[in-house]
Amino acid sequence: MASITAKKPLDCTYGSCASIAVIEALEQYNGVDPHDSEFRLYDVVDPDALDTLFSGQQTTGLSVEFDIDDVTVSISRTCNDIQVHITDTFE
């Protein structure tokens, strides 16, 4: 699988838009339910810190990138949403 991009509106009902967007994108990318797997986002990055980082008004244009297993997760914020892009690290 090459890559996937997912979007989450900033006005999402979750209090944790960025971390939920990452989990949902990984779920789509890997084709597995993260609730049924042994994967835990907080083993790689602090979800609360990620949510706080992307919740501020001055974060438009912000981008964060980190590796999980064999993929690179890139998170960015535009005016209206949070985008998560996942790519294989072997590309």
C-alpha cells in the first residue's frame, strides 16, 4: 500500500480531533480495527499533546511527522480541517 490521506473537520464532536484522525487514518491504511489490535497510539506519541498542539487558533500551517512501525504519519492543519497522510517508509 502506498499512501492514504484522511481529513477530520476541526469542529468534530470529539475533544481529540488530531489523535482520532490519526487512529482513523491508520485504521483505513492497515485495514484493521485499532480497537481489536495491540496498537496503542500513546506508545508512540502522546495523544493529548497532539490534540492540544492542533487545537490552537494559530496552528494553521502546522505540520508534525512521526514514524510508526513501517509507515510515516504526517499531520497538518489547514483553516478548516486536520489532514493525516500516511506513507510507507520504504518508498
